[in-house]
Amino acid sequence: MTLNLTASQVLAGAGVLLALFAVWRYSARKAQRAADKARASARVVSLAGRVLFTGAAFMGVQWLVITHVHNPTLVLVVLGLPDLIAAYVLTRVLTVTSMDTTTTSRRRGGGRR
């Protein structure tokens, strides 16, 4: 079985292969951008959940100590400790100098090396 192809048929075939490769690359990049956006929004939701859980735990412990323990030193410790933790966290958050570069420092060819 022999194939007899003209130069225009070979060029047309190469053009079709090039177009398929370009579409494949475009869809892969689009999927990567969508995955990055999904990760970023999941990060926010996860952070909100952790903040709410921790706040509820602190509030529950404070309520128990204030209503059932009549030791003023213990009440001051229970009320002051969350303030110290919050001050530490806020100080760290507000003094961050690095940037999240997950999307800008991507290498060509994708993936890690």
C-alpha cells in the first residue's frame, strides 16, 4: 500500500496537526487558570471556617469559666489569653512583606522541576 500525497495535502495535514496542538495547549492553560481560581476561593472558605471554629471555642471556654468559676485570676487569664493570640496574629498578618507568587512564577512547560 503506497500513499501518494501532494505537497498541498502534506501542508494541510501539518496545519491540522498544528491547529489541534494549539487547541490542546489553550484548553490546558484554561483548565489550569480555573483550577488556580478554585484553589484561591477554597483557601478563603477554609480560612473563614477555621476563624469561626476558633472563635466559638474561645467563646465557649470563656463562657464556662465566667459563669462557673469564681476565681478572678483565672477569669483574667481566660479573657486575656485570646487577646494576646489575636494581637500576635494581627501583628504577623499586617507585617507580611512577601507576595503570594503561585500564578506569576510558573515555569514554561508546566509543573515543578
